[in-house]
Amino acid sequence: MMAYIADWLALLVRWLHLVAGIAWIGSSFYFVWLDNHLEPPRDPEGTDSGVAGELWAVHGGGFYRSQKYRVAPQRLPPTLHWFYWEAYTTWLSGFALLVLLYLLRAEGYLIDPSVVALSKSTAIVIALSVLIASWLSYDLLCRSPLGRDARALGAVLAAMVALLAWGLCQLFSGRGAFLLFGASLGTIMVANVLLVIIPGQRELVRAKREGREPDPTPGVRAKQRSVHNTYFTLPVLFAMVSNHYAVTYGGHYNWATLIALSFAGACIRFWFVTRHPPGGRRGWLAALPAALAVATVVALVAALAPAHSSRPTGQAARSGDRGATFPQERVPPGVDAAVVAAIVAQRCVPCHATQPTQAGFDAPPNGIVLESLSELRAHLPEVQKQLALHTMPLGNLTQMTDDERAAVLLWIEHGAAH
């Protein structure tokens, strides 16, 4: 019953996380787009002298005119619309999911003994510490003298993010590392909103209400953090969906995959931000970030492509496996279906059953039931991929041995159809 309630709770929190994330990302993307499309006022005489730029748009059957002030208007309007609860709700629901799915079930989702044999409590402490340390390191860099040079700061932050990706993959399961990477960037993003962007906006409003000349510095700092947030967005979204694609997190060099796809995401976002400058197009230079993203993805897909023969005999069971090999003499020349059925019953069926017996599961993952060889045959591509990448059994909770894994893979290649 507890697992059943936990599943429903995770579903509802995930739904909230998705809705709040759409609202946050949508408003963030819109305002970045708006900033990059502002033009000088077309009617200077009829426009407040403090307006830095304006934009005309049509949507939903109506015309809109948006204006941005250099610092603040001469007189504040009676109503100001703020945008921050979208960000806070996204992080709070995301953190709740992290606790429900990855921290409370750390032995299955976060810990991989073949990477580092962490205890559950140690893994949880490290995971939470990473979230805090990521923000503190990022904020320190932005507040340092380096923060005054956008390009230099961007290069250092890129190196920091790459180091984070590599370090997490050296400590946790691939699935857990990717999720924590996204959670760390998401924490930086929401901390920017909570501790820098909104306080800066409140100071501008306070100065106007008190009749003081607003200091533009908080606005400049908030704009810098907002730009960083927009480049973090696509890497975070990739990390959030990566758990559905074992090919990304299952290999030995999963950290390189994470860095490459994060770089591609940032390039795609940069292309969207800069492809319509107010002064006109920049020719082929405008497409360069998109071309870099496509080239990175194509190169990654080629690098991760499986070999022509996936036979585990005498070679690593997966590309770049962590030193695990299956010598010829350890793999039987032929595997009887009854042997495979026994292995699957012991190592897979505890989770992949109509009524799972493995603690924490009240339904088979992804609805896949493997209680018979006919059901196993119906899911051969998925089973083969997960076994070859060592991503299943989840966290190796059922302690499948390398010999058992090799035997099932051999049967899939040479005897599964019979």
C-alpha cells in the first residue's frame, strides 16, 4: 500500500513540476526574446524619455505594445506583475521528486556499487551537498572581479559545469548523476531568481516609492543572472528526460555524453537568443551556434553507435565498460532457454512482475512484465539494451552476476527466437 501511495504522490508532484516548469520557462524565454527584439521608439515625442526600447506584436486577435525603461519610469503604475512563483514552485516540486524517487530509493536509483560503493546515508549527504556547493561556487564566481567580463565568466562557468558533470558520474549511477546534474543547475537558476533577480527588482521599486534615484546596478546584475538562466535551461531539460534513455547515461564515458549534450543545448539556446537581432541578420554567423549543436549531436550519436557484433564473448559487454570482460571460457557455447528463464525469474521478475515482490514497487517498471519467456521475447530490444549497458536490474538490486548477464545476452543473440 505504501508503494502504491508513493507512486500516486510521485505522479501528482511530477505533474505539478511539469506545469510549473512550463510556466517558468515560458515566461523566461519570452522576456529574453523581448529584450533581444526591442527597437528605438517609433514616436519619440509621444514616448516617455526614459524608455530604452519598444516592441509591437500581434497575438490572439489583438495588438500589443511593450516598452522597457532604461532604469525605471518616472511614476510607478498602481499594479506591477511579478514573475517568481513559477520558479519557486518548479524547484520545490522538483526537489520533492528528487527526495521521493532518488533519495528515499537511493539504493536503486542513485547508488551504483560498480562506480562507488556508497552507503545510502552517505549518498544522500553528498547529493544534497552538491546542490548547495554548486550554487555557492557559481555565486562566488559571479560576484568576483571575473563577473565583470561576460566572456571570461562564461568560459569559467562552462568549465565548472563540465567538472560538475564529470564528478557526479564518478560518484553515482549514471541515471542518478544525470538527474543530480540537472537538479544542481536548476538550483542555481532558482537561487538566481530568489537571491539576486527578485531582490534587485524590489530595490528598484523601493527606490521609486521612496523618491530616491534608482541604482541601476541591481538591474544589471539581475540581467546577467537571467541570461545565465536561459542558457542553463536546455541542459536542465535534457537531464530531466535522460532517465528514459539508457544509451545516454549507461556507458563508461557517460560524463562526456552529458557534457556534449549540455553544450549542444546551450548552443541551440544561444542560436534562438541571437538569430533575430534588431539590427538585422548576421549572415552565416547567425547559424554557427546551431551548426555546432548539430555537429556535436551527430558526432555523439556516431560515437555511441553499437559495434556490428554485440556478442559479449571475449570483449567488454558494453562500449567502454568499467573493466568488465567476459572471457571465452566463462560464456557457455549455448544457453538453454530453461537456464535463461531461471535467471530472469531470480533477477528480473522481482520487479517486472504483475505483482512485484521487490520492495518499493507496486507495479512493473514501464508496464513491462517478464514472467514468461514469451513476455521476455516481446521485449527483447529493451532487455538487450538494458543488460548490455548494465542499467538493469535497477541498481543491481537483485545482484545479477556478470556470468548471468552474459548468458542472457548470448541467448538473446543466438537462441531467443526458438
